[in-house]
Amino acid sequence: MKYLTVVFSSLLFSCNSNFGPDDLFFSFDLINEEGISTDIFAEGENILFSFSILNQSEKTVTIKQMDFSNESDGNLLGDFFRVYGKEDKGFMDIGKPYNSAYCQYIGIVGTLAPNFETKYQIHWIPTDETSSKIFCQLNLDNSSLVPGNYVTQFDVTLYLSVDGDNYVMNDKSFRIDFVVH
């Protein structure tokens, strides 16, 4: 069973807008080599990390910034797609499938037309052909995950604009516990 946790800590909206918290749908999945979303993988399998945002509203939504920062490194991507091994004494940082993103970032992150979905995807052992364009420095040193229990989790704050009004979606949390055997 896949574990996905979505937490809305706070959402700031103006009172007269037709845009609301249920207008964006988020999905975070780990996908096996058969294209199936799962939390159980075979040793040597190249896991695809996938995060998507679907605009279910009738309005165009501009994503001005996505902040995945955390206290450990403070950069805008923070723990996005980072993997931790579960150990008796806690978690061990295994790494991420990329070293950097948004290397050519200028202005907005993206625009979501009504009923449009954007996806950010990258394999654990990435290739240019299978990675979203935002990942510009791939971590080609990754090796296959060894058998064990893992977790990938991140928080994100989105800065949005809809019809000239600005919104902030704070502290959306995503987590998947998974196993490699």
C-alpha cells in the first residue's frame, strides 16, 4: 500500500475569488519499471519519482514559486525527492536523483491552464530522456537502492497568482514509505 500524506497547514485566499483550496490537486507517486504506482520495488529497479499538480478550476493559475526549502539546507529544493534509509536509530540520508534544478529559471515556474496538469519526474538513476526539464544537474553517481526500508518526504509552499490576485499555499507535506527487496 502506498502511503501519501497531504497536510494543509494554511491557505490564504481572498474572499471574492472563484479560486479555492480544492481547485489544485496534488499527487506524489513512486512508479516502478512497469509504470505502476507502488511502494514495493525489486532490488535494482530504477524508481521513477513523480509529483504532479492538476488545476481543476476554470481559471489559469500561475505558479510564481515552489519553495521546498527546509532548515537543513535552505535552498528552494530542500528535500524534494530526497530518499532516507530507515534504520534502528533513525534515518540515514541516501540522496536525491539530481544535484540542482531551475538552472535557467527566469520569472515564473509555470502556468496551469484550466484542467491542465504539470508533472515533475525523474528516475533515481536519472537520464536526460526521462527527467523533467527543471532538473539540470542530474546525480549520475546514484546506484540502485539496496534491499531495505526507505522514506521520501518533502514539504512545499506554493506562491500563486490567479486573475492578478496572489495566493500562498503553505506547508503541503508529502511522504511515501517504501521497500526495496
